[in-house]
Amino acid sequence: MIVVGCCLGVVFGLAAFGYAASPHDPGLQAFGWVMLAIFIWVFGVRNLRAGVYPKERGILVRNHFRTYEVPWEEIDEFVLAPHGLTPAMGHVVLRSGNKRAISSISASSFEILAPKLHPTSNLLDELNDLATRMNRAQGESNPSASATRQ
């Protein structure tokens, strides 16, 4: 994630440099616009694909710079928690106690004050219900897994 962020920062920096270096040189300006277009395209494509995708074996989380899978049996719950400068971002809490951020689920400050009035908490409730159902179904199909979990 850090490497991708650094690479995009370099591309954006080259775009700014190319444009600002010589306002009278159309070649450098074109270079700057191309670098800026690459930055916007890469970030835009990743942003469009960001989300939580429930699968049979677990969830697939696509964030802006990173994609990861979490099996249902490792999921404890989905919650809103502060993350960086974001007042509240969706997190999947693992049974180990670790949290993994879900950047496509975030709440404004108003949603934090009145959570039941907003779709973010409804989405988290649905994900929690789905995780409960999937864990229950997997426990019924694999009795040894549910015995070791308790």
C-alpha cells in the first residue's frame, strides 16, 4: 500500500513539475497532463472497484490501494471506528482482535451522532447478520470447526 501511494505521489509530482516547469514549453505541459491523466485513471479505477463483496468462503474487501480476503470463520463483527482523519470508517473485527479497515464504508460526523438514521449502520447490520448466518451454516456443515471455536 505504501509503495503504491509513493508511486502515485511520484506520478502526481511529475505531473505538477511538468506543467509548472515551463509554461511556454508545450512538450513539458503535455507530459504533465499525461502524468496527471495516469494518476486520475489509476486512482479512479481503484476507487470505482472499492467495496465489500460477500463470497461463499468469506468477504473480499477492495480498498483504494489494497485488496484482501477474510474467511467467514475469522470474522467476529463489522463496526465503525475512527481511522486516520476519517471520523468513522468501517472495519472488520477479526476473532484474533485485529481490525482491518474497509475504506468504502465511512460515516460522516452526523452519522456518528445519529447512527440508526443512516444507511451506513444499516449496511454494517446487514454484514453482521450475513456473517452470523454464514458462520452458523459453516458450523453445521463442519461440526469439528464449531467445537474448536468454542
